[in-house]
Amino acid sequence: MGRSPKPQTFLARASYRQRRLRDAAKVLPIVGGLLFMAPLLWPREAVAEGGNGTSHAILYLFGVWTALIVVAFVLARIIRPTEDDDIQQPPEQSPGSGPQAGGR
Amino acid sequence: MVSFNLLIAVALVYVAFLFIIAFAAERRAERGREGWLRSPMIYTLSLSIYCTAWTFYGAVGYAARSGLEYLTIYLGPSLVMIGWWWILRKLVRIGRSQRITSIADLISSRFGKSTPIGVLVTLVAVAAATPYLALQLQSVTLSFAVFAEGSGQVWGEQELASAALWVAIGLAVFTVIFGTRNLDANERHHGIVMAIAVEAVVKLCALVAVGVFVVWGLAGGVGRTLDLIDASPISDWTQPGGRWVGLTFLAAAAFLCLPRMFQVLVVENADERHMATASWAFPLYLMLMSLFVVPIAVVGLNLLPAGSNPDLFVLTVPLAEGRNGLAIFSFLGGFSSATSMVIVSTIALATMVSNHIVVPIWLSSRGTGAMVSGDVRGVVIMARRLSIMGVLFLGYLYYRLSGGGEALAAIGLISFTGAVQVLPAMLVGVFWRGATRWGAASGLVLGFAVWMWSLFLPSFGADAIIPHSVMANGPFGIEWLRPQAFFGIDGIDPVIHAVMWSLLLNTGALFLGSILTFPLPMERLQGAQFVNVFEHSPNARSWTQSSAHAEDLLITAQRILGAEEAQTLFQAEARSQGKAGFLPDVTPGFVEGLERELAGSVGAATAHAMLGQILQGASVSVEDLIKVADETAQIMEYSSQLEAKSAEQERTARALREANEKLTALSIQKDAFLGQISHELRTPMTSIRSFSEILREGGMPPTQQAKYAGIIHDEAVRLTRLLDDLLDLSVLESGQVTLNQQDGVLRDVIDRAVDAADNREGALKIDRRRSEEGVELSTDLDRLTQVFINLIANARKYCDAQQPTLRIKVGRHEGRRVVDLIDNGSGIPEDKQGVIFEKFSRLTDDRKAGGAGLGLAICREIMNRLEGDITYLPGQGGAAFRVTLPSVE
């Protein structure tokens, strides 16, 4: 079985930016999940007195939802998914050199 | 009020419209103009089958009963889509590189193409989906009933049941027509995807239209709506945290595991980049679908008399306000939701049932002969059609048995919980190489059992299947097995209880089973392919052929099968490809056959692995082999391709190509020979002439004279030998040779050849097994000896090893005696193997070797005359010739 080349350790500026954007895309659902869980921490007594918790929750939840969609839209626009292979060689390395020749 | 007949007419027109759309899309795809059929928007819209009638009708009912909890069903999938970099991207990549056809296929492939695992996943999926299908039938039927009631008829159970039956039949017809048209390896259905995209738009527009009417038409604006919400029974934010978190998780998991979602997410995905669009567009779709749910619920609760079914508010609110057009539109939305879900769900389930249950059974009942015949295709399509009908019938049966009375949301959650039992096997399999099939099987079985016991069976109602005493005290009085209070922990919400325990025990069993058992080689291979999919599979793959590997394959095959069988196999394949010699082209079909041969000796998995190692450099990767070898769909695809291509044509073309190559090489060689033969003739002639001139002048001592005469003599002898060879060859070729038939023993022939081969100083070590050489011969022994002399002399001249050794081996091949002469040099390069037996061919320009390139040509002519044969034997580590002896009558 061919050895697959190790992911590059040091990247050019553009590839580095792409990696970090991908990290952002990975963190986004976690942040979203936490924000969606946040209303569970709201004080129940105050709600019981005020009696308008549901409408607040609707505004909050749909607000968070919209924000997530907007951020996801922006990320989908700037991340280039065609360059998503972790084994992709940066252009400065000549094709077919090194371990890649055996790996594919 | 809308008349019931009008409604039926509208529904039929709508269905006809869908038929036309689907047909048009299929036609477009057939003509290859797929363009926008494969756009990211169509992909996103096709995901909307997540929103079923449960969403369309049930969400409002859910909101009316439990407030905002319905949102969890949409938040979970939204998070999964937004987080596509985590799981979905990997699943889609695996799906494409392994040509996955269903979720059962994914899991069975991961665990070494295990058939039992495929069966297990299929059973879980069918069991989980049945209530859900029933739910769709129920919701369509109920919506019909609403309009029937409007026109004065009150439907009883009888009418409801017959309506459900008609809906089921109609759906079966549509699905059979569009879902089984093609047997694509990729399982893409353009017509259905298109119809679903249209339905997605219809249901979104319908729900938004009702919502807009409710908010701005009835409530009087956004602010007033919020006031209404605050004044309603669901104004308090009292959401239990456990259910909120648990159901969000459940929905997220179900989004990945439901067979129909897997079908549209992974199997029908045409391009990975579509996911980037869907990652924001699908959450947006979900948000719009759920935006107006609470307003509709609150207004419905205010407007309609207490006790009316909140599940139908989407229909009954516009009807109560006299908005008939809106009501019909809303009905079409609900109808769309139900039908699109049922269609995709049945296709996904039918693919699983036919691929993992019906076809394996059929194939094993037919034995191996079925693998090559073309009729498998018909069987698979028929199996799929029957499965579609069977699955729909199961749904109808559940609807009838359950009585159709439950709240929609409850059935949906039960179904989700069943479907997510597949999640641990799927995720752990994709991210952890250590998971084994035993682990996966035990996890699936345990999770399925817990789901059955704690949620599915109790869902039929108290005392229906599980008696009340068991619910309260556990089976046989075993307290800790009470269906809704495992291990004596009371008071958990039943759904959360089932989700938590089933997944915990499922994952636990998977982990424990995996670390205690040992995987098959095939599992380890597939595990590595799945977990490291981004390192292993480039996006586009194709067969690249490289004949340089044929020799490596032969070496491996010889090791496993024995030299004799391997050579026969390779030779037969080469012959059927129209090639001479032992090295066929490495075609998929050949690899498949070879692998099956090897599997007979070392087992299928090892054979996969071994061939994979050899072929990997040629980008024929292991998964290609696996597919070629045992994927019925792939076999069928391949055989139909073969038929289309006409094998005969291909063979002829290959033979022509080979002949052409040979001719080109020969003409080059011939030119070289002409130069060389004139040189060969001229050199001795020149020296003979000049020395005879010197002799003629005279006046030199006798010793000098004798020396010059000797040179002239030697040169004359060399000339004679060359002319003899040419003469010999032309006599042999013209067939005028007279054979001198003698009886003798092979050992003597080889003895004479070794003595005569001019082996001075023992430069070439000859390794013989004289005991094997007692073969009786009846042929022209002198000619045969000449062949051996030539071969031994060649080895002496050309073997470039440090210590040249020639091994002479006597054996049997295809019932005839053969003598293999194998040296330990570097052998003959593959591109030269085709021409070495031709006249005038010499591998090197090394004239010192002294031959004119006629030796092997003469050998071949002699062997042909003697009705034997001589061939080059590749893959022996050096130059190797096989002399097939004339058969003894």
C-alpha cells in the first residue's frame, strides 16, 4: 500500500488562510449548538412572573439561526472546496516528486 | 366550501404535473443535458424531503402542545448542515469513492463487505421507517377527510382505510415507474429528484402563504402576533432541558441516518461542492419552514373551537376563514410533503432490501454461474419493484394496525429513534479504524432490541402488545428491565429514556465487541479506506492500464497457485485477448478472474489485498478490485458495457496493434542487420584478400606464411558458418528440410548440447537435475541438440550475472513435456520479448558476441518443424526459455 504523503507543516499565506477558514467552518456548528442551548439557562421564575418567555425565545432562536446562516453563507463563498484535499501539494513543489509518486 | 370532487381533481392534476416534470427530467438526463439538473439548488431542494407531512401538519400540532420544542427537529439538521466539514463531507467522499448505494451498503462495506451487517442495517431501517410511512399515509388521508367533512360527509374508519390504500397504490405506481428505470451504479434518479425539488418549492410556498395570511391577515402584524403568543397557553418558556438537548441531538443524528436522507445527501450527490451551497441554503429552508409554525398554532388555538385537532390547523384555519384557494394550496403542500418523503424513502429502502437481502439470496441459490450471465439485471429490477410494493404495504399495514389515532409528532420521534441505531456503527466506522464487524453487529442488535422494548412496542398503547404488568414491574418481575425505567431509574421522559439507553448500550457494545474481536483482513483494508478516505481517493478515478504490472501479477500468481496453473491462466487470457505469449493486458475483467482464482487458494480478502498491492501504482486501487470482484451491480454494469463494445472488435484491434509494433521493430532491426551482415561478410573478406595478397607477393619466412594462411582459413570458416546459418534458416523456413527420426533420451541430448556449447573454462555454471531428464524422445535428435546448443551458448554469451548459472528444468505443461532453461542474468526487457525469435534480431550491438541474430530464429524454426515449441517465459528472474518437446505418440 502506498504511503500517503504527510500533510504539509508549513504553508503559503493563501493556503494558511484557507486552513483557518476551514477551522472556522468546523467551529461554527459548535458555537451554534451552544447558542441554541443557552435559553435553557434563562431564569424560569422571572419568566413565570413576566409570562412572555416564549416570544423572547422565538426572537432569540430565530436571530441566532439567521446569524448562523449568514456566517455559513459567507464561509461557503470564500472557502474553496476544490482545494480540500489534505494531501494537496502546494504549487511550489514539483508534481510527482517525493512520496506522492508512490501514493497515488 | 370546497367540494370534495374539486379537491380530488386538483390533486390528480397536480400528480399528473409531477409525472410530466419527472418524465421531462429523465428525458433531459438521457440526452446528456443534465446541466441544471445537477445544480446545487436542486441538491438543496432535494434535501427538503426531511420536511415530511410531520413537519407540514405535525409541527403546528407539536407547537400547540409543547411550545417551542418542535424547533429542535430543525435545529439539529441545521447544525449538521452548517458543520458539513465534520461528517457530511467525509460521508459524501466515501460514498463517491466506494460507490455506495445506501446506508446499509456503507456500513456493510466498511465492515469488510459483510452481508449479515447489510441485512441487519436493512432490517433496522425497514422497521424504523414503517411507522413513518404509515404516518404519511395517515396525514394525507386525514387531510382528505377534512375536505370530505367540509362537503358534508363524515369519514368513518372504512373510508379512511380505503383512501389510505388508494394513496399507497398511487405512490407505489409513481415510485416503480421513476425509481426503477435505471440500475445506475450511482443510483441517481433524475426524474424523482426533479419532482421532489418542485414539491419542495410547493410545500415551502404553501406553508409560508398560510403563515403570511395568519400573521398579517388574521393577527394584524408581527407585533400583534407576538402579543397573541404571549397571551396564549404556550407563552411560558418552561422547556425541559433534557428533551431540548436530547431531541436536537436525535434530529441531528436522524438527519444523517434516515435511509431517505442518506439517499439524497450522499447517494444522489453529484458534486461535493453542492454541499457548500446546501450548508447555508438548507438551514435557511428549514428556518422558513418553521418560522410561521407558532403563529399558526396560536391563531388556530384562538380561532377554532376547543378540541379540534391542532395537527390540521394548517388546513382548518384557512378553511374556517373561507379562504378556499389558500386551503387547497395548503393541501397540496401537505400532499407534496407526504408523497416526496414516501417516494424517496421507499426507493432507499427498496434498494437496500433488494441489494442486501433478495439478490444475495438469489445469487447463492443459483451458485456461481449466475455471476456471469446477463439476467441478473432483470432480477435486481424485479426485486426492487417488489420491495417498493412490499415496503409501502408494510406502511399501510402499520397504519391499519395502529389505528391511525396517535399524535403525528409521537410517531415521528419513535421512527427517528429506531433509525439512529445505525449512527454508532456509521460514525465509529468512519472515524475509528479499530471497529470490527462483530462490534458493529452487537451494537446494532442491542440498540435495536432496546428501541423495540422501550419505545416501539409500548407505542402501540398500554396492554396492546406489552401487558400493563410488564410495564409496571418488568418482564418476569425483573424490575431493572422495565421498558421505560431501565436499571430502576424512573421518571425520565420515555423518548429520551429510549434514545439515551439504546445509544449508550449500542455504542458500548460496539466498542467492547471491537476491542475484543479481531477484524478480517478485508475489514482492516476497508477500515483504512474509509477512515483515511481523503488520503486514498482522488476525486476522479479511472482504469489506467499498465502491462508492466502483468509480469508482477504473474510472479504473485505463481507464488500462490503454482507456476504451472498460473502460466496456463495467463496464457489463456493472453490468447483470448489475441496476444501471443504469457502476458495479457491488465484489464478489469482479467483482474477479476485472477482474483477469483487467487481467492480459491488464500481467501477473497487476501486476494484483494495482494492484487491491490501490485496494481496500486497503476491506480487500479483496492476498492476498484473489490467492486469489480463482488459488487453485483458493478458486474452487471461491466457485462453490459462489454456487450456493447463487441469483444471481437477489441481483440482484432489488439492483435493488429501488436503486429504493427512487431513490424516496426523488425524493419528497424532489418536495416541494422543489412548493415551488419555486410560488415560480417566484408570483414573476413577484407582480411582474406589482404592476407592472400601478402602471400602472393611471397618472400617471407614459412612461419609467417603459415600464420597468414591460418588467418585466411579461420576467416573462411567464419564466413562459411554465417552462410551455413542463413542457408539452414532458409531451408527450415521453406520446409524442404528432411528430418532424421531417431529414438533417444533427453538426458543424452542435453549432455551433447552442454559438451558442444563451447563452454570453455566452465564460465557458465549449469544446474541440472539429471534424474528428471530420463524422458524418451522420438524425433530428430541432432536438430533438437542444435536448439539446446544455441540456448546454452546464448546464456553463456549474454548472461550478465557475476556468476552466470543456467538452470535446466524438466516439467510438464498442458500435458506436454517442457524443458525450461533459466539463467540468473537480468533477463530480456518486456519490449524486446516480442521480437527475439525473429530473424536478424539482436538485443545488443555487441558484435563481439559473434552472432548475426539468427540463433533463436533457427531454434524456433527447428522446434516448429519438430512439432514442438519454444517460447520466452517471463517472470522467472532472468532470461528464461521454454522448449516444449515434441509429443511422443
